[in-house]
Amino acid sequence: RAMRMIFDYVLDLIYPRKCVFCGKVLKKSDICSDCLETLPYTKGDETTQKLSFIPKCVSPLFYEDKVRESFLRYKFAGIQSYSVRYGAFMSKCIENNLDCSGIDVISCVPLSNKRLRKRGYNQARELAKHLSKKLGIPMEADTLIRYKQTIAQKDLGFEARKRNLAQAMRVTRHFSPEEIILFISNFLIYML
């Protein structure tokens, strides 16, 4: 136990904990009190997005400023540990806005093999793992496969994103009409 405490102390000296959103050095947490108070949280009707082809879509935060910068670091700079904080925000959003009792499975957007090799991990899959554990809902990460490489979505508008993804993925198993799937894509949580 003493060796573990020494190891953790040295590790904190070399790699100090930082706020996931602003980068401020912290002692114990992964989010500073300023960010905890001032992040662009969605509230009320803002939490739910209206999409014609999806029954319900929720998000805990607006994807802007510090949140966007943080998520881009998570996706492209390999800071996989951010998934713990994001997962905490997302699970609270789910518990507050969705009926968890009816959800059968959690899944996620697949990455192409090329992007997976480049990033080293699938960020949506990491979030799905945290949500599965926190909410006690089984995860099936491979319900979709991406068989067609697409261009990056980050600079595309809504219609261009739809065209870009058309015919790029396939479902790998049959879902009954009664099954409810929680589908994770970045900070968006789709209930299908």
C-alpha cells in the first residue's frame, strides 16, 4: 500500500491531473470548479434534439468552445482518459431524460479500420463502455460495421453528413421492433 501511494505521488508530479475542459492543474478531480459551474449545459427542452428519423436524441452539453476543444483532444490527441468525465456527464443526462428501464442494449458508431489505427481507439466505444457499466445495460459494440471509408464529418453540415454516411455502414444482427437501443456518437445519445 505504501509503495502504491509513493508511485501515485510520483506519477502526479510527472503527469499532474488537469481539468478535462480548460487544462488547469488539479489535485484530485478531472474538472475544475470554474468549468463545473460554467460549461454550456443543456437544460430542459435544449437537452433533446428533434430528428425526424430518430425517436429521441439527448446531449448533456452544447458542442461549443471548451467542450468542442476538449472533445477534439479526446478524439485526435489520444487523451482516452477523458471518457471517464464525459461518461459521467452522459450517464446523468440519460438518467434524467430517458427511461433506462426499457433500454436493451448500448452500442456505438464504428470507426473505419484506417481511423481506428490512426487514433488507437474508438472514442464512441469508450463512452459506451462507461455508460454500460454505470447504467447496468449490456453493451454490444459491433452492432454496426463500417465497410466504406468516408470523409471526416467535422466540417460538414447536416445534409452533407447524411450523404457522406449513406451506405457506409451495415447492421450486423437482427433487432426486434420491441428492442430499444442506446446508440452513442460523441456527445450525442440516440434512443432507437
